[in-house]
Amino acid sequence: MRETEVAVIGGGVVGCAVLYALARRGVAGTLLEAEPALALGASGTNSGILHTGFDSAPGELETQLIQRSAEQRDQVLEA
């Protein structure tokens, strides 16, 4: 049996992001996913794409967050 500090339930976009953020802070975590692969639930079946901000208003918080996440994408994928 493996010891862990945190259990994250669900391997969708949010669950994976939470586990990634915890790991970067040195927190031991375990991801629990019912499906045979990640993002097969709502994360993969809604449209399966990353939002690029094509319809968000310039200067809005939503637009800023989308742009920031796009800037961090390659770094996260490499990690």
C-alpha cells in the first residue's frame, strides 16, 4: 500500500491540474480515475479542445486567464 497526503478524484482537466499543482509544491498525491485513460469523461466529451479565448472580451478576467494558461501550456506539457 502506498502512502499519500492527498487523493484527487477524477482524471479530467481539473483533477489533473490540481494534482500537478500539488506535486509542484511537494505534496504527495494520488489520482483516482474510474476510466482506463485520462479525460474520458466531461473533459474529453464536451468538445475535447482547449479554449483559445476567441469570444471573450479584451481586458476581461476570463480573457486574461485564458491568455495566461496558453502561455503556460508548453511548460506544463513538458513537465
